[in-house]
Amino acid sequence: MREDVRRLREQRRLIVGFGPMSPNCTETLYRYSHEERQPLEAIASRRQVECATLGRGYVNNWTPEQFGAQCKSWTEKYPHSQVFICRDHGGPWQGDNEAGLGLEEAMQRAATSYEADIDAGFHLLHIDPSLCKDGDMSMRAVLENSLKLMRHCEQYAKSKGREIEFEIGTEENSGSITTAESFARLAGGIAQVCKKDSLRAPLFIVGQTMSLVKEMRQIGEFNDKNTRLLIAEAEKHGLLLKEHNADYLTAYQLWQHKRSGVPALNVAPELGVLETQTFLDFCMREKNADTAEAFLRLSLASGKWRKWVLNPDHVSDYDKAVMAGHYVFAKPEFADLRKRLDEKALDAAICTALRARIAFYYQDEKGEKEKKAE
């Protein structure tokens, strides 16, 4: 993976990680990669895909083993695809129902989760220490926890005959890694210890570009100057900056990011919202409002919209349900709702919508590749 990513960087091509929000979404990533010969990442959080002993994930109830096996199947179905399977937001307190755990238990659960990822064939592990619940979010604690997990994962991967890549850091707007100065300390500290201990240096480091997703929009104010500083600081230590929260960008905003030279970015909740909206639109085209209403009730009742809203009193129940829709795709009740529809036509509509949005992030690259080939 490292060599492929470096080659893409040399070609000034954007590396995009997309959340596998559903089976439809994930297969669309493979199909797009196959048809366009476009390398990309499938980035699964612990809440989306998790080992059975820690509760599984909300995306199709997948464990890493099942997710990895399904991805292998799609690789065979789409032989020209190049999709890197990545763990997004791994680390302590990143799983469901972990908020009350102490540091030792949270770190152990994180290690267990990472081991399952390695066994399943994941290419890259994101180590995110941002959800620190023991009150110590100091730079020293972030470094110590990150390096401890890196060492564990590297040793485990070697014992399995595997080589694994790492992504370090967080996009959180609070804590100890929010300024260019603190980012420089993190990048320098990680690089120094990796060199000293002969550890494989991370491939990516996450930095705060000021992008921020809330509700169903991009509310951040991209900081070009700061982003360029982060890119340069990362490259000084042999790392590549990755931006998170790149959902809902307009064409102009995406151009801003590319102009700044952002090497890599992640997109996730937007794809879940898009699939939800496409499902609802399909219901209405088929004159099946009852199914749409039943889905909206199911989604709203999940309460999963709470993490996305700025002020719940100012958001309609409809919008809340749309934000939370992808969290209920794996529920039996949703499977029953799908049976009321032409499922083949529904899936085709969903995949068409998702493909168009995935293509958006590469909209100016196809022409550039064709020019270079001439």
C-alpha cells in the first residue's frame, strides 16, 4: 500500500477514503475502482465493523472477518479494483459502550479489535487517541497511547506474516492536537520514536484543516494557510497529511483543498445520507409513501441523529431521520420494508447515486490522466 500511495502522491492525485456505509455503498466503491482504475480506501470505524466479542458493527452486522471476506469476494468480481481496507478511528473508547471504561481496559479492547483487523486482511489501521476518558489528553499521553498500540499491532502483524500501515492522530476540534505547533510536536515525536525503536513510521497523520461536518452540511471554514503548514510539517517527517470531515463539499470547496495540496481525505456520513435519500425518493416514485413513513419512524426512533445535530429544537424530525437512516439499514425491520419494493431496481438507483458522488471527488483527474497518456 505504501508504494501505491506514494506513487499517487507523486502524481498529485488525491487519495480518498470512503466510509463503507452499507453493502451497496461498499460494492459501489469496488465497482467504481474497477471501472475507472482508481485506487481508493474503504474506511470502517469500530462502530461500523467490529469483532464479535466486542459487539459487531452496525453496517450489515459485519465483523472484520466477514467484512474482509466480502471485500475479497468483490476484489474477485471486480479484478481491476484497487481498494485498500482501512480501520478508521480505532483506539481506546472508540467502540460502542466504552465510555465508562478505564484506560487499561479501553486499551485492551482496542488491541483486541486491531488484532481482528489484521487477521481479516486490513491494510491500514488508524490509531485515534482523542476520546480520552481518564482526563489526560496531554501530548505525552497521546504519544504514549499511540505508540503502545502501534508496537502491539506491528508485533502482532509480524507474528502473522503481515505488514501493516498506520494512520495517527485525530480531527477533533478540542484537545491537545488542534494547532500547527501541537501537530508539529506530534509528528516529530512519532517520527523520532519510530526511528529510535525501528518501528514502521505511519503512512498518514491526521491534521485539523478546520473542516467540520454537522447535520447534513459542511460547516467548517477550510484554512488554506494552516493546511499548507501541516502538509509541509508532515512531509518533513516522511508523513502524509490526511484530512477528515471532507463530506458535503461543493466543487469550489473541493478545488480549495486540491489547490492547497491536500494529499488525502476521508468522506463517510454523506454517503449514508445519500443512500437514505435515494431510498426515500425511490419509495415516493413508486407511490409507496407508507414504506417511506415507516422507515422514517424507524430511523428517528434510533436516536442516532443526536451526534450530528447542532440544536435538536431547530431540526425537523424528517431531517433527523435522514441523518440517522444508515444506522438502521441492518435491522430486520428495514429488510421487511425493502421487500415491499422492487429491490433490484432500488439497489440500482442507490448504486447510481453513490457512484456519481464518489466520482465527484475525482472529477478533474480523469482529464489529467488522459492528457498525460497522450
